[in-house]
Amino acid sequence: MKGYESKATITTIKANSKVTLKIRDNFFSVEYSEERTIPDVDGVDIEAERKCLFDDVNAIVDEQANEIRQTFK
């Protein structure tokens, strides 16, 4: 909102990751969600925490998708 600076403090971040694979005539969906509580300490880099969270949930979904691909090789 233009002209307003938020006073809110981020206390929790949540990320979802999902992929749908088509292998032959079958569809497989893999989804993972994770929520993290941000500690109430000085020096927490919210952007870095958010990036770590998304990297982690995406890696889990990628790993599960690769396992499905390997099963149908």
C-alpha cells in the first residue's frame, strides 16, 4: 500500500511445493508443505530464511518426483 509502512512482524513462514508428472498414460502428483516459526531474535534474515525454506521444500518434492521417474524407467 503506497505511503504506508507495515509494522507487522513475521513470526511464521510457510511454503508449498507441488509437481505433477505424466508417465505414459498415468499422472502422479507430489506435494509437500512445511511451516517454520521464526525465532524472536535480532539478526534473523527473513529473506534468507524464506529462501532456505523454499529450497528445502522444493528439494523434497524433486527427490520424490525423481523416485517416481526411476520406478518407471
